Amino acid sequence: MELKGIKDWGININDKLIVSGPCSAESEEQVVNTCKALAANNKVNMLRAGIWKPRTRPNSFEGIGSVGLEWLVQAKKETGLPISTEVANPEHIEECLKAGVDVIWLGARTTVNPFAVQAIADRLRGVDIPVMVKNPINPDVQLWRGAIERLYNSGINKIAAIHRGFSSFQETAYRNEPKWELAIELKTLIKDIEIICDPSHICGNRELIPMVSQKALDLAMDGLMIESHENPDVALSDAAQQLKPNDLISLIDNLHFRHEEFDNSLMADKLVDLRSDIDHMDTEILETLSKRMKVAEQIGQFKKDNEVTVLQVNRWEEILENRLKMSGALGLSDDFIKELLNLIHKESISKQRRILED
């Protein structure tokens, strides 16, 4: 898959793409005033506003509709910045193309539906417009990947992903769990894909946005999409996660934009040495795991010969307790060690069960 990077979309950016604007277009005054304030300091590269809002329940504010495109276009005229919005069906695309929207994106509720994505991809065949794809609501990286592939197969090569977090049944500090590892996995599956982060939807409240924004940049994400409203307290949707334009500019000024590569050759050489140490240690870990699994197989054969069950709960509890004591002394977190030991135990049991079944 050969994708054109964000810097090849015709958008004037220095380092990272910064997208901001209201969660929802509510009035011409609100859209234009917010966008003008965002553009004043040359920190924002692209404007956004929701025109059609897919809400969880009916009778919520579901967007102002097509007239909002006119307000977004007016904001573009007054600021000179490109504009973007979410689409969910071919009809939305028709209206966006007619209005002159520069970039469109697929929301989480659309990405989760391959039929909807394919209908959008079919309508975009032969159209040269950048498309961003938010991750699906549920933590399924293959659905995310599949939506991108459907667009690419229709001839779209200006594609980026938006990481907006994943829904969870657990009570957490986030509106949507970041699950950063899934964004990283997408990057390994699609080498050319660029990913921007949507801290607004991950956090669900403005207090956490600076922390999540910095984490995204530290993980080498390619930009941020952060919602802004001239008066967030009266916003018709997602009021708690929108920032005032001045607060958004202040947030950007306080972020630390790091580089993926070193300019200093001495620092680069030091990093090479440290990575070499990591490679050597990883080799030792893998060799040790291989030896451990061989011992597990010997135990499995012994259990088979003596008619002993594969799973012995008391022994597993003993291992877990002892290893956690040791890991704490070594400065390793309990959660990490529990997850690691569970994976090792699962593989050991699997190998022993296969021996009993032979």
C-alpha cells in the first residue's frame, strides 16, 4: 500500500497536523468566530466541525445538517485554512464535494460497518480527496485496517488514521480507552499510514487532554484533532471535552514536539549501543523461554505417564505469589508480571495438553 503523507495533501504544516474546531456546527456566528480565533496564532493547520452527528440515542442534537457546510466554507474564506468534516454515507460525500470541503473523515460508528465503508469507498472512486479513518468503537484493529483497505482499493491514496480510543465496559478515567498498542499495531500492519490522535474523544473531559496529547506526540503520532468552541459550556454536544480557542492555543504552546531521529551523531551512536543491548537481552529472554517450554513439555510427559491432570491450581498460585514478590523487589510492576506469567502459563498448559492428547 503506497499512501501519500499528510504533507502531500496540499495542507500547509510545519511538523504535526493540528486540526481544531467545534464538535458540532451550531450557528454561523459560533463556527466562524471559533475558527477565526483558532487561526489567529497560526497554530492550527485545518478546521473541523461536525455537520451530521451520529448520536447514541434519538432526540439528542444530531447536527445542524447541510446548512452547516455553508458556515464552514465561510470560516475557510475568512481564515484561509482548509476545512474538514465527518461523513457517514454517499449523500454526505455529495454535499461535501459540492461545498468544497478539503478533507473528510469516517467516524467510529461508520468504520465498524463494512457495508457503510464500502458504499463510501464506491462513491469516492475517481475522486481525489484526503480521507481520514477513525478507529472503530470496539477494539478491533482488523476492522480499522479493513476500512482503510476498502478506500485504498477504490483509488484513494491520501489516507490517514485517527486514533480516538475504544469503548470499554470497565469504569476508567477516559471516555474511550486509549489502547495505544492498537494504534501501534495498525502502524505495523500498514507501514505508510500516518496516525493523528483525537484526545477530545479519548478523554471526554478537557482536563485530561494535555496529558493525552503529549502521550500521542511522544508515541510519534502525526498530529492532533482537538475540539474547540467559543463557549464550551453552552455547546449542544460534548461540552465537557471542548476547549476555548485561547486554551487550545495555550495547550499547543506547552506541548513538547519531539523528533523521531537525532541530529546529533554522538546521541545517535549512543542510541545504537543501547538498542544493541536490548537486542542481546531479547535474544536471551527468547532462549530462556524456549528452555522453559521444553521443561514444561517434560512435565507434561511425566503427568501423562502418571495419570496426573494438566492443571494444578495450587502450583500455579504458588508460582504467581513467588514471582510477584521477586518482581516487586526488581522494580517490575505487578500488572505487567501477571500478564506475562499468564501468557507463559497458558502456553505451558497448551503444550502439556497436546502431549496428553497424543
